[in-house]
Amino acid sequence: MLVRIASHAADSSTEIVLANAIALGLDARALSDGHGGVTVAIDGDMHDGALDIAGVVSIQRKHKPYMLATRENRSTSTVVMVGDVPIGTGEPVVMAGPCVIENERDTVEIARMVKDAGATILRGGAFKPRSSPYSFQGLGEEGLQHLARARDLTGLPVVSEVMEPDQVGLVAHYSDMLQVGARNMHNTPLLKAVGRSGKPVLLKRGFSATVEEWLMSAEYILASGNPDVVLCERGIRSFDTATRFTLDLNAVPLAKELTHLPVIVDPSHGTGKRSLVERMSLAGLAAGADGLIIEVHPNPDSAACDASQTITPDTLARIIRKGRALTELLAEDFDPIALTVLSAD
Amino acid sequence: MLVRIASHAADSSTEIVLANAIALGLDARALSDGHGGVTVAIDGDMHDGALDIAGVVSIQRKHKPYMLATRENRSTSTVVMVGDVPIGTGEPVVMAGPCVIENERDTVEIARMVKDAGATILRGGAFKPRSSPYSFQGLGEEGLQHLARARDLTGLPVVSEVMEPDQVGLVAHYSDMLQVGARNMHNTPLLKAVGRSGKPVLLKRGFSATVEEWLMSAEYILASGNPDVVLCERGIRSFDTATRFTLDLNAVPLAKELTHLPVIVDPSHGTGKRSLVERMSLAGLAAGADGLIIEVHPNPDSAACDASQTITPDTLARIIRKGRALTELLAEDFDPIALTVLSAD
Amino acid sequence: MLVRIASHAADSSTEIVLANAIALGLDARALSDGHGGVTVAIDGDMHDGALDIAGVVSIQRKHKPYMLATRENRSTSTVVMVGDVPIGTGEPVVMAGPCVIENERDTVEIARMVKDAGATILRGGAFKPRSSPYSFQGLGEEGLQHLARARDLTGLPVVSEVMEPDQVGLVAHYSDMLQVGARNMHNTPLLKAVGRSGKPVLLKRGFSATVEEWLMSAEYILASGNPDVVLCERGIRSFDTATRFTLDLNAVPLAKELTHLPVIVDPSHGTGKRSLVERMSLAGLAAGADGLIIEVHPNPDSAACDASQTITPDTLARIIRKGRALTELLAEDFDPIALTVLSAD
Amino acid sequence: MLVRIASHAADSSTEIVLANAIALGLDARALSDGHGGVTVAIDGDMHDGALDIAGVVSIQRKHKPYMLATRENRSTSTVVMVGDVPIGTGEPVVMAGPCVIENERDTVEIARMVKDAGATILRGGAFKPRSSPYSFQGLGEEGLQHLARARDLTGLPVVSEVMEPDQVGLVAHYSDMLQVGARNMHNTPLLKAVGRSGKPVLLKRGFSATVEEWLMSAEYILASGNPDVVLCERGIRSFDTATRFTLDLNAVPLAKELTHLPVIVDPSHGTGKRSLVERMSLAGLAAGADGLIIEVHPNPDSAACDASQTITPDTLARIIRKGRALTELLAEDFDPIALTVLSAD
């Protein structure tokens, strides 16, 4: 059940609700709504008497299984800070960089280029999930050091993938945001570990995960104490192999109806095809995404991985320029809360 | 093979190429490129000598299996006229109307409403494919008469679905464009029949058809002598049933790379959910679609079918207003031919 | 609603039920259960009074949407006769022959070979659905004549595909069973036409049709007056293209739980790969299928179509020999009715 | 590349090949074929001169990307020992037990029941991947202790799931075989960890993994030094939700053509529906599977998880009795190597 506590309530209101729940042997967690209010999620049922506490403004017994991620009972959307860059404000955020970190010089060069193009977060892989054990698996800590160096020189916060619980501390040490990749969306030990990391998390949708399963994975992170989750639609597997994956943009407005978390789009993996990245970036923003994550390389054909889906800094600059204009144009009438209210069925 | 004949060539050039092919027992068809030039598609191989004819500017032996639909060897995109409404000019076209025609009064009323909202083509079903033999299968000819009456009163050309070869004459008599539904995309007798109808065709993608299969179905229509085909992406079937179908917007820029035919998007079937239609309409246009087809009803919840995905005329007006602004904004830099040239891989 | 009439009741019982329903403006149809009993399916609701008729043994108001195809309220399974060959008795039936009819001599030769191998029905295509308009589309009536000639010489009844309503009379004239292909499973005009043909129908599952949609297509045929429908699982489309389709054998015991109609399996299209046909034929029978339909050619690699999935008569003979032994072995304990009763959830 | 060393060769032959490869900076591993011969897999290319070594009988430069898992260049199939139970001999092996370990008494009781029914390996989950963070996640080490106790009392070796690298030591301490679940098939750190564990591994196919991706995951384990991998087909995700997953039995004969590893089938997850488990178990064996893994509980409806797909020990006994008879019946003619040779296309 969900218990909502007013923004003007004393902190003790939340503490009493939590204590009463725990006294009944129930699992209970508090999540700030970012405006002073608090939602307490309780895994089990308490009678009204035990919740007759000053500051409690509503009690909801029927709700989605993702109690903390659901937009029900929330009046605001979550804004996630990555370094000093906010995600979820209405202004689209672009994360860009190479598929895999190759060396320091190139990493710094690409960081400068994507910054000039308008990106505000640097992406790059140090630990890479590869289908073959014989493929290059990333530089590991050395790659993270190159990323951190690029951040120091450009001021861009960095996001990098983490693949197992034991790597969380290391990746969190060097980067500003932890990425959980599509192949690990169901990896619950990893979700719990990034949930305890203190760093914001970019949670990619598994390529055959339903939207509900994706939100349940976010719930694992939230329930481990980390409120800073950004969802990323990156393409699902379908019967048609004309594109590498099928970018499921329906999932963007749907997820934004269902959850208060920001949602971004990865048009690089979502298409697998360089010539489609620009159009699908703009489509993602028109669908309501809070940002994009894009693979960029000065010489895409010589990128160490994902060459066929990597674009140039020039194309990135055009996407960002158009994407901002498009978002501004559409911002007038749209309002996520209004959208939710409209969704009757 | 594909033989290209210059726009300044004499008509006899085309005739000689066709005659030489037929003399060799090969199937051959001529397709105008809309700018005076002609492509002759020949199913088989002729040696260069048999094509040493004045006006022949190029000979291509290796090409896509959809010889007539392919963009290879074409410098222009096809513009399809539906009544006096052109599709494929860069200005988005919106087809709107009820799922199924219920009676004359409502049809005329909805036609006026969608016209006021900015739609330029009226859609409505008289023959309906239903999953149950016990469901209402449409008014048939009476429904077509209501549609025609609405056209007479509003000036909007109409598009309506045809389900079997024997209906083609009847539907072509009353409507300005014939729709082949997703469930009939592989119905080759029907494709051949609409190919001989003399009316433009709206070809919906089968919900489990690959993009290549979709273009091969278009090829059936083109090869039957009808150059006026508009493709429509309307959602594919995937593992996630959170939305009725998965709108595959990747298919829009991909199809526009591969073929010279216009491509529109159906966000009503592609989502099955009213609250997602506006966002996905805009996403479709940002992806490069030449238009939209949308189910509209003044009281969506009382619509005779597809109620959950039907929007109001007010929402339609907002979509059209924003969609036009968005298309104009993006038009500056984009150019489909340029896109094709960019697609290196 | 479903009204069940006892096997010992007078014929007039059925007639009165039908008349009462029709008097109320409801659509009503009678379906024999093959043991003297009758189920009347009524599309709408009648009160008990209107059904207080001698011979009525049960009234069911809540049931599957496929009222006639459902196993609910039936104590027996349907046996469909194709010529003198019964399908659905527990003894597996094998339909075999070439993908497409090429000429009379080869057709007769293959017919003799598959008969020697133990097949009891001859298959062969005269009208072929092809993805390209430039591919061979079948011999048409000439192909049907070759099939009929092979039947005359071997005694094997024949099954052949029909692709549009106007072909039904022609194909029904020459063949003993009409096949509706996977691409036409949603073609309701065709379903209605074969429903009025007087010939048994082999209904292939669409490659992206749910089991419920498949049964609804069968319902169209039953509701058009034809009780003789055999379902055929032939592979669905999935994300993995290692095999041409994914043979969905779960659908076999599931369909047999849900419907009283026989179910057979097509391991040729279901795998697309010759080396898998034998194993998947046996798996299909172990899953409970009532038979198989297999593409066979004396020189598979020179078959005019589907060469990669076509097997030799020798392999066919081995499949039939093993398949019969396997079915006998498993027959002892299994009983489809018992299975239904067990399925609690 | 693959270098094959004869069974009669001195051990030094293998060592010299490995040393030469390593001297060239290439990754190289030796895998015994179980009959005295050795295959050395080298990730890179060596010229013939460097391989002119006594005992080398063949050099293969073109092969599948799963160099160690491929059947190419192998004359025998792998037999994996789990405790004293061999998998891959032609005699089907049945692993059975509860979804999740609930307590010692029930675990021992079920172990006795499945042993009486004919199962030879006990399965049971101590660490459970759950979609909700609020669901029971398994007893952990305590569950493993119950399993070990059941093994001590019944003699059945046990298999249990491991979910993260840090658990490998613990699970390997108590169980005889480590299971990598479908949601972890792409978890490469886990694959590497079980590859170094010294225990045989049951590798479930990801529910949206292609057969090639599945074999690449096996390759990760083999390349980490562990030759004892058993593959398990457990259902893939498709568009039809009538069953929980779509059991892809095509994958069984296909995987057995492509790899020398044993393949088993999980009809419990593969159907999600109790009434289909018996038929699909038999279908799996008819498709050529080396065994089954089945969820069993004395009172299925009260099982702590997966109740709807759990069967009784009585049903298990019938499946095993019939499955053995069926396998014997089919064993006469089938021969996996012969099958491979037949697969021409």
C-alpha cells in the first residue's frame, strides 16, 4: 500500500508510519517526491487506525506492483541530477560519446567534439558486454580513468556501464552515472547493488522486456534506496531484422504515463543503422522523451565497435539543434500530468 | 533488370525496349518517374546489344527484388494524388474519420468536424474485417454511399477498405482511394485487383510483415499497372501487449530510403490507446512520414468499434496544428534523396 | 449462447430452438456432434422460457467466443472425412506431396511414392501465394487436373490451396479438401466461401495469429455451415531466423483442449530445414497431433519451390513407420477428454 | 582457428601448439573430445609452418564463432557427468523437484517422490530471480543445505541456480550442477565465473536469445576452462500469451546439429500450464532432447511459486515411463552424427 505524507508535515510523520509498518513485520520504504512530500510504500496491508497520524493525506491500497515507480498518487515528475545536469525538466538532455573507450587522447577529443555539438553528458564503455568471449571486452579501470580525465578537461559528467555487483564501487568511483545495460535489466543482484551505490542510474530496457518488467526493475533500484533512476528505451527484438532492433517509441509516452521517472531514447542501438539515427532521435523527442543517448565518433567507420550505427559530431550537432527547437515547439500544450489525467482507459 | 529512359527521349524509346524484352519472352513493364523519365522493369536478363537504343541512359542488372518500388535509379519521389490532394510533397496529409460508417448523418457530421480540424481526406470503413463472425461486418454498399454523400457535402476525398477482389469495382466506384488492410497485405489476388482498379491504393503493412515483404506487396500493385501506392505503417505484433501493437517508426525512414513511394503512419491502430495517439502522431511526422491516418469520433467512447483508440476532433485539430509546425521546422535540412546518399552501410 | 440437444431428441427439437431464436432476430446455427447430439449456437441471449423445449439438455450462457469450435459442452471430438480417410480418430494421418504441381508425370510419380511410403492424402499446390509478382504462381486449373489424375490412379484423396473466393468452386471441383493458407487465415471472405463449399477445409494458422484468432477463423467456417475443419500448426514468426519459422507445438495440446476439431502439424514450413523435418514430425505426433502434412519430392534439391525443406520418399516412409509406432505407444493412457478435465487453471 | 590433435599423440603435441599460439600473442585453449583427442581453439590465425607438429591431424580456418562448442571437426558428442549421472548418452535424464526450496522436510519428501517416479537429479531453487523486489527471493544458503540433505538421504545429485559471480563458490559447495537461468544467459561475468567453478553447468536459453547467442554463451563457459555444459531450451517469448512462453522445440534438433553438447528441455516454464507439461515433455524427447527438467510438487496448487505449471509426482512417473519407451523406440535409426551429415543445406 501507498501512504502519502504532506509536504508541510513534520519529519516524524514519516518516521511513525515507517515504525508502525515495521512493527507489523512489513517491509516499508519512504520516497521523497522532490517537493517536500513523501510517499511511504508498504509491502502488506495496515488498517486505517495504524495510519491515523498527523500529516498523512492519503492511503492507497490498490496500485501498480511498482509502488515506488508509479505515477499514481504523485503530483510531480522526478528530476534526476547527473553531476550538475538535470534530467526530466522538459529540456532534452543528450548523452553522447564512443561505444567503447579506446585510449585517452581519442576520448578527450570526442568529449570536446560532443560538447561543442551541444551534448551535456559524456558516454563511453569501459566494461563491454560482448557476444563472443574472444572479442575485446573493454579497457576496464583504465577506460574509466580516461573518461574521468575527459570529464576533468571538459566539465561533462560521465555515464558508463557496470556489469556485475563487484564492479559497482569501481565504476561509481570514476563516473557520475551508472548504466545498467539491456542484457542486465533482469540482473537483480546488480539492480540491488546500484540501488545502494549513491549514484544515479541509467536503466536500459531489456530487448525483450515488457514495459511492466522494466518498471519492476526500476522498482528494485528504488526499493534499495536510490530514487535517481532514468529509464532508457533502446529497441526491442522483433521478427524483422531489417533494423538491428525495433525502437519501441510507444513505450515512451506509455512509461511517462505510468511512472514519474524520466525516460530517454537510444536511437543508436534502437536502429543499428547510421542513416536512421537522426530521424529516430527527433521522433523520440516528439514522442516525449526527456533526452537521448547517442554513439558518436569522429570517424564512425573506424570505431572499435558498433561502427554501423555511429554518427559524426556534425550530425549530432544538427540533431541537437533541431531537437531543441522541436521540443520548444511542442512544449506549449503538453503537460505530463494532463496526459495522465486524459488517459481514461 | 532496370532500364532507365531519359525524360527528353521519344516515347518510342520505351516502346522499343518493351518490345525487345517481350520478343525474348520476358515480362516487362514501364513506370513513369513523374518527371518525364521512364523506368522499364524487365524480369530477366537482356544483353547490352538489345538495349542499344536512343534515350536509354542506364542499365542496372543488380537491384532489389522490388524493381518498380525501389528508389535505386530514381532521382525523384512519387507524389500520389487522391482526388485533388497530393501525398508525398513534404506537406503532411491527414486522413481522419470513424472506424466504421454507422449512418449518413453521423458520417457527414464527422466529415465536417475533421475538415474543420484540418484533415484533407475522409476515412471510414464500409467493409470491416472482424475477428468474430458474429460481430458487425460493416454496412457494405450503403456505408460507401454515406461516405460519398459526405464527400459531396465537404469536398473531402474518401478512402475505404476493400477486402476481396470482387469488391474492388464497388469500392472504387464510390471512393477516391482503396485501402488494403494489414490482414490482407499478403492477399495477392486482391493486390492484383487493386492494381488494375485505376484508383490510388493505401497499402497497410501486415502486422507481422517485414519491410521487404511490405515493399513486395507494393510491387504486386505496381506490376499490375498502378503506380499510385501509399504505404502505411500501422504497428507490428511484438511480445509486449501493453499497447495493442508496436508502432514501428524505424520502418518510416527505412522505407523512405528503400522506395520512392510515400509513407504514412496510423497511430490509432499502432497504439490502440487514446492517450498515446497525439505523441505518436508527432513522432511519426518527426520520423519523416508523409502523413497520418487517425480514427476520430465526436464521442469516442460510443464509437461502434475501436473506441479505446479513437480521439476527438479537438485532439485532432491540435495534432494537425502541431504536426504542421513540426514538419515545417524539420523541412529545412532534410531531403529524402540526401538521406539516401548518406546511407552508406 | 450454446443450447445442447440430446442425441435421442426428435429433429424437431433443433428446429424449434432455431425458429425461436430467429423469431427474436438472433443469428442461430446448429452443429452436429457426430454422435446424434446437436449444439445450437445463438449469437445473443434468450430467456429460459423460450428454451423450455423437449430434448434440450443444457443451456450455456458463458462460453468462449468461438461458440461452435469450443470443446465446452461437447463430449466427443470431431472426425473429419477427406474422401474415405478419417482425420481425428487417434490414428495419425499423413498428407504428403510436392510444394507445387509441376506436370502430370511427376505428380503421378510422387503420388505413387508417397502412397508407398504410407501417406493417405496427396497434397500439391496449383495456386501458390508467392512473395514476388515475378515468381511462378502455379499452374492453376491445369495443376488441379494433374492432381485429380493422380488421385484417379492412386486412390489418394487430394488437398490443394485456394486463395480467393472466386477460386473455391474450381478447387472444390477437383480436390477433396480445400486448404486455406497461413497468409489467408484472416481472409474472412475466403473463410465464408469455403464455409459454403461443402468440402472439408484444412485451416493453417497464420504465422502471427494467436491460438484464439486461429479458432475464430475456424468459427467463420463453422458458422458458414461447414462442420469439417482441420486445424494445422505450421510455425509462427519469432525473433530467431535460424529456422524459417518457429514450430509452436505448445499450440497442439492447447488447441486440442480448447476445441473438438482435429489438429495436424506442418514440419516442412515449421522448420524450413530438411534435416529437422523428421525429428519435428515425431515431436508433433508426441505433442498429440492428429496428423502431419509434409513436402516430399524424389529429388528435393530440384523441387520447383521450398527445396530446402523438402524430404525424400524414403525419409517420409521412416517418419510414418516411427510415427505410427510412437502414436500407438502413447495411445494407452492419453485421452483428450481426460486432458481437458485435468486442465484446471 | 581449430587445430585437431590425434588421440594417440603425445601430450606434448597439444602443449607445443598452445605455446606456439601464445608466442604469437594469440588466445588459445585446449578441449578434450572425450576419446583421447584434443581440439585446440586459437583466436587468430597461424600459418601452416607453425603447426607442422607431430600429432596434428587437421587445421580448420573457417568455422562457427563458437569454436569450442561447434560440432564441426568432432566425431563424438559430449557426455556430462552430474554426480554419477551421465547426460548425453541417449538415455533421457530427468531432473525434477520444486520451483523453490521451502523447508527441509518438504524438500526431502519431494526428493523421495521424484526418485520413486524415476527422476535421477533433484532440482530446487535457493536463490530465485523474481520480478518484484517484494517477492520471496529464496532461502539462500539455508535452501542449499536442505538440498544437500535431500541428496544425502536419496543419493540424487542436485542442481540449483546461481545468480551472481559471488554466489558461485557457495552454490558449488552444496550442489552438483550450477544452473544459469534464462535471465542471466547474457551475464558474461557469471558465465566466466561458472566456467572456473569446476562444476557442470546447466545453461538455460534466454527467452529472447537466438540459438547462436545461446551457443556463444556456452562458449564463454567452455573458454573459461569448463567443458561440462548442458544446454536447456525453456521457451521463448512470442506474440501469443496463451501460454507463458513458446517452447521452441525446433531449437533441439538444430542445437544438436550445431554443437556436441547435450540439450535438455524444460516443459514447465516452456508452457506455464500444467495440462500441457506431459505432452510437451514427450514432444521434447521425440525432438531428440537428452533429458527434461520439470517442476514437481505433491500439492501443486500450494507450491510457493509457479503453481500453475507444476505437476504431481504421479504425472511425473507417467512421463518418465512413457518417455523412456518412446526414446527406446526412436533410438534404433537415429544417430546425431548421421543427422549432421544429412543436413546439406
